[in-house]
Amino acid sequence: MAKGHSGESCREAIRKCIKPGEVLSFSELYNKVRQLGAWKDETVWQQLIAVIVNLPPARFHWKSVQPFLFIRGDGRYENYDSKIHPQIID
């Protein structure tokens, strides 16, 4: 598996790129991740899908992945917080 400039996985880079309380568009988050490593576009896209809490098909496809991002109705991303976001139903 390819590693980023600091040895992190693409998924770890995604986590690193979005701070608590921050809300980012796909383009903003994608560009931040791309600055941390030379992953293929498909890798970044798949990892972004895999870590979305409120995307049930991703939960079934990537069963071993611990999701941590919430995708809002407007398509922007933020860290999932069970205290402020709705309960996720499969």
C-alpha cells in the first residue's frame, strides 16, 4: 500500500486533513490529501467513500474500515460526532 510523504496511509492522511469543527468541500479535502502523498486518484476517492459514516453501501463494502467522516446534505465533509449528528441506521 502506498504511503504519504510522512509514511501515513491515504486514510490516515484524510483524518489528518480535517480538523474538529472544520467543514470542507470535496475539492478542499481532496486537494489537502493530495498534498500529503502521491496516491492515485482512485485510491483517494475510494478511501474518502470508505470513511463516510452515513453511506450504508460503503459500510457493507468496506466492513473492516472504521468510518469517521460525515457527509452533509450539501456534499461537504466534517468529522462525525455522535453528539451532534443523527444516529446512523444501516
